[in-house]
Amino acid sequence: MRFHQALLTAAAALALSFNVQAQTKWDLPAAYPATNFHSVNLQQFADDVDKASGGKLKITVHANASLFKAPEIKRAVQGGQAQIGEILLVNFQNEWQIFGADGIPFLADSYDEAVKLWRVQKPLLEKKLTEQGMMVLYAVPWPPQGVYSKRPLNSAADLRGMKWRAYSPATARIAELVGAQPVTVQAAEVSQAFATGVTESMMSSGSTGADAKLHEHVKFWYDTQAWLPKNAVIVNRAAFNALDKATQDAMLKAAADAEVRGLAASKKANGDSLAVLRAGGMQILPPSAQLKTDMKKVGDTLLKEWLDKAGPEGRQLVDAFLK
């Protein structure tokens, strides 16, 4: 009897040991608050993978730059410090121009256009990430970008000398073209930067402003609908290849669902966040004809500069998009 009990105990221990070995744990660093629609979507993606894999793959989402800061996430995934991560593509334009295609002002200035641009950008991105030992799972656009300002703006000339939050090569270049002073500020630090006067203006979505409670510090947002930058979820290819086929399939299915769900969430977040800012006392305004014209000129300059740097690859992408 004692021998039988010992056998059962050993078998249970072996089963427990096998379950522990069979369960894989991944870290997913992200740069935005846990309440942001991108982060909520990430958590749902992680939950879907957990459920579809029967608990074999557990993904922990580390929101609000708590594990790695925004510019560090891509390198962390590439080097295997994190198996999966969410990046803002335009952050990496200096490395490869195609990453910045959706940050060119007024190239793709609506949700439909953003989806169309992703269709032509994605194959190029997949090729580049494969070379770097990674793959892209899905991408979700931010709401359209507008201009936040502590002062009223009638034209781009009103931005001259103002401190302008830059978070990508394109946003830094816009500051230069309008005569503003670019200041690099990550999403997690936006509220403090405006509260302390480190920055006075920026181009960003209503969603970022609502996250940062910018209605407490900024009075104006101009709905320029300049562009819709995308967050992409990337994965270390070796880590993905180490998963069994069923878990890989579960992840790809969860990613496809997350892309569809994320697009709908972005559209909803756009309306909701602007309502929050308006209720907090911020004026949500259409840009004046002059401001619109000025910003379109900035966009034309940025597109020309981007094409010069991006070469044949960039021209191929823009031509395919404009077809």
C-alpha cells in the first residue's frame, strides 16, 4: 500500500514537472498606459493566446514603459530580452525609412487610407524584420493627429519659438520647418512636460491627450488629421519558431483578431478622447485655412525628403499606395 502511494506521489510530481516545463512565459513590453486602447487590445490578445493555447503560452503585458522605454523595445525583442513587444513604427525611421511611411503628414489622412497604406507597407516590413530575426504579428493605427497648443494658432508662424514635443524624426523635422524648438518627450512623460513648461505644443492624437489629461494644461487642439501612425506588435522569430504548431496557429489567429478589434477601438477612442478633452475645457477646433495650407506645405516637404532618403523602395511604396 505504501509502495502504491509512493508511486502515485511520484507520478503526480512528474506530471506537475511536465506541466511547468510545457508552459512557456513571454514578456510583452509596451509604451502606453494600461488604460490606453492599444494596451487594452494587447491584454485581450494575450488572454486570447492563453485560452487558445490551453494555457501553454502565458504573455505578460508590461504597459506604460515599465519594462523598456519606447525606443528600447525593438532592440529588446531583436536581442531576445523580451520575446514580443509593441512598437510605434515611426520611432525607427532613422534606422530604415519605410518604418516612417505612416508618419508622413497628409499622405494617409483617414482610417481607410491608413489601412490601405498598411497593405503596401506590410510586405516590405516583413522582409526587413525577417532579416533582423523578427516578424510582425499585427498593426493598429492611432487616431488622426492634431496640433496641441497652449496658445491659439492661426498659422504655422504662430508656432515659431514654441517648445514642441518631438517623439519621432518626422515630428522633430516639423518643428524645424515651422521654427519651433523640438524637445524629445516620451508618451509616459507628456503630462509632466506640459505641466512644467518643458513643452508647449505637439502634434498627437486625441487619445494621447486624454491619457495625459492635457485639458489641465493645454487649451487648444486643432484637428489637422495629419496622419495616423501605427503601433505594431513584433515577435522574436526564434522564440516563435520554438513554439509548437498549435500554439503558433493560436497566436496568428489572436493577432488577426487583434488587428480588426484594434481598428474599431481606435475609431471609438478618437471620439471618446476628444469628448473627454472637450469636457475638461479644451477647445477642439478645425484648423484655419492658413494653418491648413501651411501644414500641407510642411507635408509636401517631408514627403519629398522622405522619398530622397527612402530611394526606390520608398517610391515603390508611395506609387503602390497612390494607385
